Amino acid sequence: MRTIRYSKDVDALLIQLSNKQIDYAEEEGQLIVHFSRDNQPVLIEILDAKEFLLSSFSSLIKEKEVALP
């Protein structure tokens, strides 16, 4: 089941890719990717989502490459 939810109180965008159980997570800047035991991505969290999305879209409009921190 794929779902996208936004948590306004913590400004986080949650993108669920599957219903598998989460075994571990890796964090890189504003992104946290949760993986299953078989190393498949299950959930992606984007922290400070408004800032992340606005800067990403702004870069796309300006035709710049988006670099993650």
C-alpha cells in the first residue's frame, strides 16, 4: 500500500512504499529512509518538508540540480 501523509505539527512528509515491517533506518540530512529486513525501502520521511519541497521546486524551476545536504 502506497500512501503519502503530511504531519503539520512536526512539518514532516511521510511516504509509505510498502506494508513490510521496518527493521532499520538511515538518515541523510532532511531524509530518513526506513528499510525492511531484506533491505527494501518501506517508508521515506522528509523533515522540514515545506522548506525541502520549496527549495526543490525552486531549483527545478530555475533548472538547477538539487543537492542534498
